[in-house]
Amino acid sequence: MSSEQIRVTLAGERETLLPRGSSLHEVLAPLSDPNNGFIAARVNDRLVDLTVPLDGDAVVEGIGADSEPGLEILRHSASHIMAQAVKAIFPEARVAIGPAIEHGFYYDFDVQRPFTNEDLEKIEAKMAQIIAEQVAFRRTELPREQAIRFFEERGEKYKVELLQELEGATVSLYQQGDFVDLCRGPHIPHTGYLKAYKLISVAGAYWRGDERNVMLQRIYGTAFADATALQKYLHVLEEAHKRDHRRLGRELDLFSFSDEVGAGMVIYHPKGALLRHILETFEKREHMRRGYHLVIGPTLLRTELWQRSGHFDHYRENMYFTEVDEQSYGIKPMNCLSHMLIYKSKLRSYRDLPLRYFELGTVHRHEKSGVLHGLLRVRQFTQDDAHILCTPEQLHQEIQNILEFVIEVMGMFGFSYEMEISTRPEKSIGTDEDWDRATSALMAALQSKGIDYRICAGDGAFYGPKIDVKLHDALDRRWQCATIQCDFTLPERFDLTYIGPDGNKHRPVMVHRVILGAIERFLGVLIEHYAGAFPTWLAPVQAILVTVTDRQLSFAGEICKRLQSAGIRVELDNRNEKLGFKIREAQIQKIPYMLVIGDREVEANGVRPRRRNGEQLELMSAEGFAALVEQECLQETGGRIGIGIV
Ligand SMILES: [Zn+2]
Ligand SMILES: [Zn+2]
């Protein structure tokens, strides 16, 4: 091998000798599909531009636009192209930062007036022009001081500020056309590689997220490898907008928020409270069936207890504190502590284990106001929280039981899911033996249920490994809900013990777990998943009676009573409004059944139910209708819940 040659390993296997200085374009050309070529490369585990010449032996992998790193590079490059377009149309705009984010990208601009929708259209059109010109992305490296002068001369004060904080003597700039940006890269080779993109929205954003700074204008956009993927995403976005739980929560009169109350605190209206009550009743029943004990702990616990548990040291920023009789109390952010005190209230034998304490525990956590979002991120919420204390030998079976629980419940709501195991992080406590035993118990339980899982190495909490369950909703979005978490610290810190068969004291294993997670968040997800059209077993109102005229009011009132006493959640619309108006309102409320009562129904002493999907059923008695609803609820819940749950 001559010194002019380098050894290049391609796609993990093919090794070839190539002239030193070959570009990645040339190296990857034989592997590249001409219609969907690589947009960047990974060289010895670093992502780089395709224009980079290879000057030594290397392991090379092509990055396609539809891969995870490829999409990020594509979106990030799109933000540069957008900034170029903005500068072309608004030369006085100052550019701040423009990263790729999940599902897209943004760029922040300092401009004299906010961007309008017409501006976005103009910017998109300019981007199309830049893309058609296939302008190359050119990388240059230069001393930091020189870069500062460069941006100073152009009045780009935000870039100057960023540069002043960067470490290192040299920085890299990227230029396409007359637009120059400070950036590490990599990017697509030229603007023509951006084939499917869309600008989505504009929002105000403070420079560096700090409200003491100037308000910038942030343009959000997205980009995909091809038009089909983009269209699919835009469709999901549109659907998600229609299903937004904050809007549906208002329209269906489920809940509200109030500035007078404070941010992140949910106010449940009658229908929302009923919905939650149904969910909670379902949960209590399911836990009792599985051998859990229902417990209730206090909201305020003395601060000393939080110090002992470690929450005060590790979690204080997220907690609220108050004072009672000159004694400091912490408002619970978790339910674990009283459950442990219940365990400790007696001497425990191995024969008592496992003990499973379940609480619909209301907790408070301080979330930054900027991340609060409807029901999905709140400051007060209720978890379906349980703590299982068992012997090490019982751990495997307990984890399996929880997994079965999760799978049954998620199936009932029509969610599919994926699971992740998070393993030991660098900073952690507990012995290797503890970690190995708990981690392998989690893995073995997943394997014995035949569930595929991903390993997130080092992502566990400092006190133990965990399984996270991510739901896929009707729009195939991912939501974190159930968590199964092993814990080595709390049994240690609170000196929990049981007497083993050998007559000696042993340490129990503790598992924290939630099935739905926070009820608030789960409700938010459910509202969007069902687009507000809850299945009959869960619908706060299952049927609405609508009279054609006031003549049928007394008969409708009587039917309403009969249905109520049968356990149906029914409402009577007795307003003196036109029939068409009342029917439309009932449809907007997405009530599963509408019972229109006219003279014919009064005469026949029956109802003619109409399903939410428009299907018209035959005449039946009120009791016949109750039986039909009961059947439907049982079918939806696999026989768990009929009528009369509330
Ligand atoms: Zn960049
Ligand atoms: Zn806990």
C-alpha cells in the first residue's frame, strides 16, 4: 500500500484502497441510489459534509435523508436556507439561532414587525428559488476573532454574542450564496437536496429564552426526505390541531384553567369530573382485582422526612414548601413516603410479601411556566401510583404482573406501545449486584412476555433501573405513560426489613409504578386519541334525549328517569329550540346516543336511538336501550365495566 493510498471500510464491511484526498462523494458514489442519494456521511463515528476529503484510513457510512441523523441534517440545512430567504426579503433582519428540532426546525430573527402569513408565503417562494439554483454549502474555518469582526461588520450582534462565548481558537462558518452563518455543520451538499419542506407557524421567542431579553420572531418549519412523508406529517398536524385537548376541553365543557387560580392548576367541570371519576373507579377495581391495597397518605409531610428520603437534596427545586406552627412542611411531589411508613408500621414477615399499596395520589411539582401545556404539563396532578415491596425472589413475577396490567389496560383504550429499559447511569447508588439483579428482572419479565424493547444505556434514575412504556395514539404520536421503577435507596434510607424464613432480617425490594401515569395527562392524551368521541363506557354523557316539540317533554322526562335508574348517564335537552339546532349541538358534544322523541315515540312508549356515527336503530323500550348500552360497555371493556359505574 503506497502512502498515497488510504484504507476505507464502507458500510461496515467492504474495504477498499483509495487515493488519499478522495472526497466522500466519490467514496460513496458506488453505494448511492441516484434518486435518493446520501446527504452526508459518518466518518469514524463523526457526521461530516460529503465535500470533506479523506486524508487517512477511515470507516465510512453514507447518511440518507430519511435516516434519523439524515433528517436532522436536512432540517437544520433547511433552517439555513430559510434564513437566507428571510435576509433576501428583509435585509434589515438580524439572525439569532436556527436548530433542527423534533419534527422540524426553526430560526429566530430580530425584525421590526412580526412576520405575517403572507410573509411566510413569500419566504417559502424565495426558498424554492434558492433550492432551484442548487447553491452549494461551503465550509470555511477561521480564527474566532476574525469571525467576530466578520459578523460585527454585518451588524449580526447575536452571532457576535454567541461567538464571544465559544471556546476554541477557530470556528467554522458555512456559506450558501451571500448568506453566511456560524455553524458546526454538517449540511446537505447544496440547496437542491431539500426536496420537501413547509413553513408552519410564527411565534414570539425571547433571545435565549429569557424574558428580560428582546423578543425575537421565531419561524417554525419542517422538512422531510420526500413529499409523501411531508404530506403525511402535515395531515397529522392538521388532525392534531382538530383534536387539541385544550380546545375540545372547552367545547365539551370538561375543564378549564384560570389566571385567578394560578398556572398549571386544572378546574374540572361536571363532565370532566365525571370522566375522571369513571377512570378512577375503573382503576380502583382493577387494582383490587390484582391484590393491591388501597391507601391514602397526607399532602403535607414534615421537611425532615423529605430530607431523610433524599428528595430535599435531589428534588427540592421541584417542590413547594409551607409552614405550619413554625414547622416546615413539604407538599408531596410523590406518594412513596407514606407508603413506606405504612410498611414500617408493623413487623413484616416474608409471608406478608409482596405488599402492594395503591393510591390515587395528588402531587404538586413545580414546572417552569413556559413548559405548562393544557392537561399535558400541569403543576398539580393525580397519579395512579403504587409501591410494591417484595422479596428479591418475587421481583420477576411482580414485574410480569405489572406488564400484564399495562398491556391489558392499553389494549382496552386502543393504544399500541413500545417499551424501553433504562440502565445504570454513571452517578448512581447501590451495589453492582443490586443493579444486575433488578435490570435482569426487568429484561427477563419483558422477554418472558415476548415484548421487544429498546435499551437506553445509562438513562436510569440514580436509585435504580426502570421500564418506560410509550403509547402510540390514533395519530401515531408517542406518549410516555406507565413506568416501572426499581429502587434501592428508599428501603435502605428508611431501614425497611422483613423476617426471612431463616429468622433473620432482610431488605425488601421496592418497585414504584404507575399504569396511566398522571390522570390529567392521560385524560389529555385520551381526549386527543378519541378526538373527544369517548367510547360509551367512558363517555360522561352516554345518551341525550331531544324532543321534537314541548308536547313530548313529560314523556321524555319519564324516559330520562327510567334510564337514569337503570344506570345510564343521560341528559334531557328541554330547551325550547328548533330540533335541528338541538341535534347539531348533541353532535358537537359527541354523545354516543341521541334519542329523538316525537309523537310516534310517545305513542309507542319507546325510543329510537341514533348512534354517533349516524346509524339509526329500531324502536325499543327504555329498558331495551339500557340493555343495549350495557352490552356495548361490556364489549368495549372486555367484560370489566357495564352501566352504573358511577
Ligand atoms: Zn448549520
Ligand atoms: Zn414512588
